[in-house]
Amino acid sequence: MGERPFVADRVDWEPARAQGPRPRLALICLHTSPTASLGQSANGGLNVYVREICSGLSACGIATDVFTRSHGSGSIQVESLANLSRVIYLPASRPAPDKYALLDEVTDFGLHLAGFIADSGLSYSAVYSHYWLSGAVMLGLRERLHLPWLHTAHTLARVKNRHLAPGARPEPEVRARIETEIAREADLLIVSTSSEGEDMVLEYGADPARLAVIAPGVDLRGFSPRERSRARAALGREGQRLLLFVGRLERLKGVEIILRAFHLAADRRHPDARLVILGEDSDPGIPSERARLAGIVGDLGLTGRVEFVGPVPQRELGLWYSASEACLLPSYTESFGLVGLEAQACGTPVIASNLAGFASVVRDGVTGFLVDGPDPAMYAERMGRILADPDLSLTMGRRGTLLAQRFSWTRTVDSLIRYLDELTSIQGDVQAGIATE
């Protein structure tokens, strides 16, 4: 395919032009459906990513089938996702207590998938796997399907273990081994940032020529600025100044950091400040992170000033962002700052850990603050600046809205189509050459 430059920050963008018949794409999301509720279990940015690219591809006339695992059904079920997109739930042989146990389901899932493709008579131009479990499915089907294979990791075991949160369970070595095999076998590895691409090369031995940097986008219609006081009134939060966390509750998200930071920042000078946490436990198979965090809230004397709201529907998130002084994202690792991008699109500044995933969408001192390390005092200092100066929050928010305009899903999908067209064209040339030998 030739060496590709990293292009995450390209600005010389124009819409792709149709080159003829568009392909039908099969996507594999073994562990979660793109229609699942966000902010709980394993559901989060990956779900948004798959849903948005399928909707965008549909708008371009490209059909997509997303294959995922059924829950509690022995038959194939189909759910509509967009005009030309559907989710296909393949039967599961047994319940899985957590995502790691799903590794035992990979072989059976692959057989169901191959059987569906054979029986349907549909012709897929490529397969696009998401997350390591889905990549493991494709490793088993590679020789059987003979289709171009795209893969997005979303997170990487070795990167997570390198930045492991205190008390967090390390990712198992079997995952890292499978990710290494995926990195070396997939035809195209789609990453969100140049930094993630470098991790694929250095940690997993990926060929740089098979990397494509395509930044995710944000739904600029669903996430747009609203007047802050009106947003608070709509949520019944008049008289409160909100600091917001959005995400799954697990150690790597660093929520404990902002609890301790809020304890330092929200002193008697800011009695109207509240910390609101939107999200739920990531893994029901381990001790509850929400319960642990609630215990810290009690120990710090913050009961009544910190609220665990749980997950909220995606359509309501924009209201919460707009109502808040800042969105807090203290993750120990993050491949891309999708929540930070949504917040900025709503005119809300972001206070986040200084990771490549956040640095790709947050401009330090301009649209928010990037914080080095997990020190609560450093977060408290930035939170204190926002609380002490309401105009600072509004100014940063306006700049963030402008920045977010660069990250539309239309642009993301357009880039994906360009690579997909090239990949399927090359594959077609290879197959034609084999046929003439």
C-alpha cells in the first residue's frame, strides 16, 4: 500500500468523490452493540464511534452490517441502525461474566459469522473489527473469508499497563499477545492519533505503511452550545455551579483524583459548587468502583456536594455539558478524548490529564487545561481558576466550540472511505493477478 504519512491534523480537507459502486462493509463488535446504553459496563466511546461511522457510511450509500453477540437468545436477531445499516446479533453459546471470559466465545462467534455470510449470499468488500476481541475473531477467519481486513484497537493492553492506575487490575498477557498478532496481520490499522500509531509500531511491531490516522468526530448537531443558566434550569440546577465527569466508573478513569481535587478546590469560597458524575460501573464482575468512590466522598465530607447521577441518554448529554463550568477528565490513559470533544462542542472547557488522546483535542490554556500527572492539587488549582473567574470558563468555552468544528464525523467517514476504496482496489488487483496465473 505504500508508506502513509500521519495526517491527524490535516486541514487541507475536501469531500471524497464517488469512484463507482460503493462496497458493503462487515463490522465486528463482539463484546458490545453500538446501540447499547452508554456509560455502563463496557459501553462508551467505541459504541459512539461505530454508530456514527455506520450512519455516515449509510449517508454515502455504503451498507454496513455490525456483528455482535446476542444476550439470552439462541437465534439470530437483527436491529436497524441507519438506513443502510443494521446490527446482527449472533447466538452466544454461554453467558460471559466479564469481557475477558468472552475470549472463550471467539471461535464459536467466528463460526456463526462465517455461516451467516455464506448463507446470506451477501458480498462484503471488507471486514472492519473493533477492539482486540473482535480482532481475535478475524484472526480465526482470515484464511476463510479472504477479505481485506481493517482494525481499530480503541485501547491497547501494553499502553494501559504502562499507565496503570493504583489498584487497577493489569490487562492479561494473552490480550497483548493477541493484539500483537492483530497488528501484524490486519491489512489496515486505523488509529485516532499519531501517538497511538507510534504505540502500535513500538509496542506491537506494526508496519507503519499499514497505519492510517483518522481522528474521530463529534455530532455537531447533537452537541452545540446552550446558554448556561437555561441549561441549569432545565436540569433543575439553578443556583449551582457544576463540575462534570462523564464516563465509565473504573480505576483507569481517575475519578478518585477529582474527588480529592474537589475537596481542595470547593472550599467556603465556592459553596455553590457541585461535582456531578455521569456514568456507572464498568465491570459488574469485580467490586463496585462506584461504591468505593462513594466511600471516599463520605470520608472527605463531601456528601451533598458530590452526586452520582448514573448514565444518561446520549441525547441529554449536551444539556449537562452546557450547564457545567468545566468537564473533568483525569484518565490515566486515553486513546482519544471523545468526551472532551463533546464538551468543547457545547462550549464547556475541559480539565484533562496531559495525554496524547486529550492533547489532540484540548488546547492547554486556550480551550481548557492539560494536567501533568495524577496529583489532585494540580487539578484543584485549575478547578479553582475556573470557579474564581466565570468569564474564563465562558471564554475558553467559546474557543472550544470553534476548535470542535474541525472534528466532524463527516470528515472522519470521508477519510475512512478514501482508505477503504484504496484497500479494496488493491485487494481486487491482487485477486485478479492470482486468477490469471
